[in-house]
Amino acid sequence: MAHLHCDIKSDVMGMYTSLEVILPDYGRMKDVPVIYLLHGLSGNCSDWNRFTAVERYAAPKGVAVIMPEVQRSFYADMALGIDYFSYVREELPQICSRLFGLSLRREKNYIMGLSMGGYGALKCALSAPKRYAGCAAFSAAIEVEQLVTFASGRMARELQAVLGPEGKIPPEADPYALLNRRKGAQLPRFFVTCGEQDALYQENARFLKALEERGADVRFEHWEGDHRWEVWDKSVAMALEEFFPAGKK
């Protein structure tokens, strides 16, 4: 595997930004499955490489892993800031196709993330289901309105920058509203995990039920654990096995 740290120019965001990339040593890049792997609120694009064995898990699967940087943006086109969502969903795949020769075909593209990144992955997959074959959300922060209700201090100011002074979640940023526009046949496959002691466990279980009611192909795995890297390391390994089973090409 090749591990790259890239500083790339984003026209959508109007700035240079960082990107961590894992590429397989073999195969034509246009035939390689691509995973967009999203970081959480307190992290950055290096987290997955620093705190998990994602490169080791990806190696036998022959997949490329793209880890973008979005700060504390909730993967939003911010009301008072930068268009991070448009960058991740629209521009980033084009950049990766141009720089690395990676495929834009639906059957080759997957999106995954933890916590805030799980929310971002769900937003991307539900708003553009024809672009992704699969979506994995680990301990996803799905019900952002709960954060708005109880936020104070720095978090309250950050959410105002993301959502605007009124703190309203627009339908295009609400996973439930996005899901209600779709039927099961229109959706990618979903893989959801959460630690049973995680404060976000119940909202992940509620969203699982909503996915099932819409006829989505979804698997939910949960076990003892909190909102921490031990859960997410296991989760990304399981997601890779879910979407790319051993012995299946």
C-alpha cells in the first residue's frame, strides 16, 4: 500500500486543504473500489491512520481510502463559512479521479465515517444515492438538533456558523428528511455500528428502524463500548469485510 499526505487546492472552498490517501500496490486504479472515510468533530484527516489499523485492513481488500479534512464543519455548506459538504460530495471525487485515476462509477464508490463523520457519510449517501454502492456510519451523530438544543459556549457559536443564527436544521441536512425522499431500491447498502454504552446508541438504533421501514438493505452491529477508538477500529475492519468479503472479487 502507498500512504500519501496531499495538500490540494479546492476551488469550491477557495483554499488549499489536506488529504490522507491510501492506495493499493496493484491493479488499475480505475478498477479499484474507493472508500471516502470521514473524521469526527474533534479530529482531522490524519485520525484514521493514527488511531486505527485501517491501512492494514484495506491492504488485502485492494481498496483505495480517501480521508479528507473538514474541520468542525458537520460536513455542511456552512451558513457563515465554507462549503465543506459540496467539497466532499461533489468536488473531492473529481479531484481524486484526476489525480489518482480513481473511478467515479457508483459500484466502485463507498462512504464511511465516525460520529460527525458518520452523519456526513449518511448525508452524502442519502442525498446522492446513485453515487455510492455502500455507506457505513459508526456511532453517528444523527440527530444534530439535539446538539443545537443543549449546546452552549464554543459549541453554540460553532453551530450558529454551521446552521445560521436561528440554528435550524434544513431538510437537506436532516438524515430523516433525506431518507423519506427515497425508497429501498434507490438506496445504497448501509452498515451501522455503535457501542452499547455510547450516548448516541439510541439515536443510531432509531435511525436503523427508519432505514428498515424504508426498505433499505442495512446491517446493524453493536457491542459493549463507548464513544472511542476501540469501537471505531473494530467498526472499520467490519465494514470492509461487510462490503468486500474475503475470497470474493
